[in-house]
Amino acid sequence: MPRGTLVEARLASLDITDPAVWGTITQTIVLTLTLVIFILSFRSQEKTSKENAYQKVLDDTTDAMRMLVTNPDLAMIQVEMARTIAPTSRTASLSKEEMGIRNYLLLLYGIFERAYMLYSKKWIDREAWSQWSTWLETMMKHPLFVEVHSSSIGMFDRPFQDYVSSLLDSKGSK
């Protein structure tokens, strides 16, 4: 029998009302859906793992900044670095007390950045962000805040730093 005729004969022998055919179709559909669900689940778990790893880095950064606030002697590292990298910066000439205040503002700056990122991802609503923004704008009134912002350009999330820059620009123009 020619090959084309054999295929036609087999197709003709398939009866759509046959429960075995329906069973095979159902198994194929269930298997496909199960694989799709597993793939989506694994992708979700991978995304969660990456976000948790990044959150751990942010927590470690906050802890390191907290050490600078609680142990002012460590702030001298920043002064020495400022004298080497940017001798004309204000940081290079700050007193120990001013460095403590600057580091506290820098610690808050990082926390504000995290809240802004949550707002950007729509994980917190506009009302919650407005409370954070009000606190941020209050902290911006401190004379060292501008130094904290300008000396940290490129070290924080760019959209957040652009947001702070726009707030500072609008406050400066008033």
C-alpha cells in the first residue's frame, strides 16, 4: 500500500467519539497546562530569589551606614577619601559631629530611595509615598542634605536621584 494511502487509512480509522481518543487529547492538554504552570512558577521563584538577594545587599548597606552613625571614628575614612578624591568638597572639611549628621542623612537617603523604588513598582500607593515624600522634603531642609545628595550621585537609583534633584531645583527656585 502506498504511504499516502496508509496515512489516510489510519486517519479514517480514528473515531472522534472513541473514548480512547478523548483520553489522549485530555492527557495532552493536562500535561501541557502542567508544564506551563511549572515554568511560570519557576520564573516567579527565580524573580523572588533575585529580589531577596538584592534586598539583602540593601540591608547590609543600611547596616554599614548605621555603623558610621553609631561609631563616628569610622567617619574619618570618609573624610580621608574626600580629601584624596575631591579635596575641595565640603565633606573633606567636616567636623566629627557634622560627619555624624551627614552619615545619618545618608542613611535616611538610602531608606528614602528604597521607599521610592517600592512606589515606582507600585508596591506602595500614592498616599503612602506622599508621607515618605513629605519626610524627605523635611530632611532636605538641612544644610548638609544637598552635600549628601551631590556627593552620592551615581551611587543610588538614578530615577530616585533625578526625583530628589527636581525637588531641590524646585525648592531653590522658590
